[in-house]
Amino acid sequence: MKKSFIFAVITFFNITITSLVYSQENSLLGKIDFPNSGSSNAQADFIKGVMLLHNFEYSDAARAFKKAQQIDPDFALAFWGEAKTFNHAIWQEQDLEAANEALSKLGLSLEERQKKAPTQREKDYLMSLEILYGNTPESMGKTKEERDFLYLDFMEQLHAKYPKDHEITAFYGLAILGSAHEGRDFAIYMRAAAELFDVWNANQEHPGAAHYLIHSFDDPIHAPLGLPMARAYSKIAPAAAHAQHMTSHIFLAMGMWEDVVSANIVARDVQNNRQKELGNNITVCGHYPWWLEYGYLQEGDVESAAEVLANCKERVERTPSTGEQWHFGIMRAHYIIDSENWDAVDTWKIDADKMGWGALDYYFTDALAAINLDNFNEARRNLDSLLTFVDVTVRAEEVLHKSNQIKALLLIEEGNTKAGIELLKKEIEYEFSLPIEFGPPEIVKPSSELLGEVYSQMGMKEEAKAAFEAQLKRTPKRKVSIIGLEKL
């Protein structure tokens, strides 16, 4: 009797301690309710993994799900979670092989995996991924885009079947967003928002609801609708770098530069601290520093922008990833173009041959700077280097667009003003046909702003005013366009 009593007390306190640790750790990532059949000991890691999924911290999510699997090897949804980390709907990325490898750890066939899910609801969760990853008769052999739509249809059915399941609703909303294969589509994004509000209204600490609603609204037209989520999300998930950054999607769309800067300082620091925890003593040159630098430039804080760029330059001169090379290229471009410090091309020199796709913006920026410094032969040399990318990249349209901007300016310089302006108008038409970007412009010198500057130099004030104002509708409170208007 005494031993049984002691065992009961120990068991009680173990459960209490586990619950406290779970609650304390996961409160830094959000708050969700996800009933499942996994063992109690595996719950903390599983719930952590799901919240990391919602926060797009995919590598850490996979680690959490693997821990849950180790604790409970029969925990079907832990394998579902790991497999789900290989589908990045918003970014239109999917690692099909890795996803199916994760599923195969639960069972080698769809039928075997279905048998290991104890409830119909958990079987349905698993089946959603079988469809997404091409393991059902209707999805087998289909393209990613086709499978995305089949997955969306199935998630819609699950939402109707389990209308009070917030996780199904949140992932259904994400699936809707992921169906916008051609970029932002307002009808698709508003459809997602309509579903996601059900979760947000019931639980304003749900990381997925806040996150996916921000994505639904992160354009200049709808951004005010996302401001409550942006204000809340950083507090919902302070341990997630992406959550800290995501708030700035709304702030940037509204031209709230101080908030853009603050959000991305925190995001950068959380990301770098996480790298240190993982044993990687590096300062990442990536998404968050890029947005941070752009925010500084729009505030007019060129010195702080230069510090961010210097850290990235140091990183890419060592052992950068392909993504870091690209980010340095576009950050260098924004720094020089948005500060209009054309001589700075020499300060921020790097071997362009080692920059991968980052060299696109490298050559474009050097060409634009050369034109502004009246060095037209240098501009033509950089234009030729830029054009070499046309046949070797999927971004051929971007290369041609940026090349045409340079060609237009050279035509004007050569005295063929009419042809140069017509070419710029053509590029504005192309640019405005693209979905609105939800970040710093990847077309680093917006064409309408460029035409406004040309008109301004020609003394055509009304035309310049119209061009600058058109650009400001797409990129609210962009500093160079505002300065252009003020000079008229």
C-alpha cells in the first residue's frame, strides 16, 4: 500500500512537471489544441512540431516530430508531421522524395500506414498527405500543381467533416493560399482569409491563424485588415524567427518603416541565436537582413543599412549558400540604388563569378550606376554580362526586363528619347501586370519610378508626377519616389 501510494505521488508529480515544461516551452510558439492518440510523453514534442509548422520553422519542426517518434514509435501523426515539413505551400516548394521517405518510416504502403492510425480522423490527416504526395490512384503521376488542387479539394472535404477542428481549418486555409501558383490572386487570398477568421476569432494565440491571415492581407490594398494579426503575432510566437519577421509583411505594405526595422532586428537575432544553439557560429545573410536593410533605407538611415550589408558581405566572402549569394546581390543593389550613392559600387565589389544568380542584380546595379556616372561604355559592358544569364536561368523574363531598363536609358542618352521612353513604358506595363510583391521590390529599380526620373530630368513635371504616384500605389511610402515628387 505504501509503495503504491509513493508511486502514485511520483507519477502525479512527473505528469505535473512534464505539463509545466511543455506549457512553458510551447507558450513561446503559440497555443493550439490538437487531440490525438499519441502517448502522453510524446505530446510536448508533437505539439511543438505542429506549432513550428505553423510558424514555417520547418527544420526545427522536423526535429520535434522525430523526437515524438522516438518516444512513441507507433505515433502515426508524428510521421504525418515530419512528412508535412517538406511541403512549403506559400513558397511553392515541395521535396516529394523526402516527404515520402518520412511517410515510409510509418509503413511502406498507404494501406499499412492507414492501419496504424487509430482513429478515422487521424486516418484522414494521413490520407491528405497521401494525396498531396502522389500516393493515391487519383494523384499518382500528377504534377505538383495538380496534386495541390487534389489536396485542396480533400482538405475542403475534411473541413466540412470536422468543422470545429482548428488544425484542419488552418491547414485548409494554407492549402487555399498554396493554390495561387501564378502569384498573388486576391480572390484566392480572400477565400483563405474567410476560412482562417474562424480560427482567429476563437483563438487569437493560434500561430497558424495569425500567420496565414497576414499572408492573405500583405499587399497595399488589404494590409490594414492584417494589422491586428501583425501586432499580435510577434507576441504569440517570440521563439520563432519567422513569426517575428512575418509581422513586417503588413508593416512594409503600409510603409511603416520603423516597425519593419524593429521586427526584422528581432527576427535576425532570433535566427542567429538559433544557429548558435545548433552549433553553427554564423551570421546568416538572408531574408531578415534583406528586409531590415530595406527598412533602414526607406527611413533614410543609410549608415545602419551599410552595417547590415557589411555583415552580409563578410558572410558571402566565406562559405555562403546559394540563397545567401542571391541575397547579397539584391541587398547590394537596394543599398546603392535606394541611397543613390552610385560611387558605392566600388566599395561593395565582390567577385561576381562566385555569386550565382546574385550576379543578376550585381551587373544590373553596376550598369545603372555607370549611366548615372556618365560612364556609358562601362554600362554597356555590364549590360552584356547581364544578358549572358538569359539562356541559363528560369528567371529569363526578369533578366530581359532589367536589361530593357538599361537599354532604355542608353537609348535616351544616345538621343533616341522617344524609343527609350516607349521601352520604359513597355516595361512598366509588364511590371504592373505582375502580382504585387509582398516584400522589398525584386525589380530593384521600379520602372515607373525610373520613368518619373527621366521625365523630371526633361522638365516634364506632370508626366513625372503621374509616374511617381503610380509607383507609390504599388510600393507605398517608397523613399526614392517620394523624393522624386518633392523635387518637382
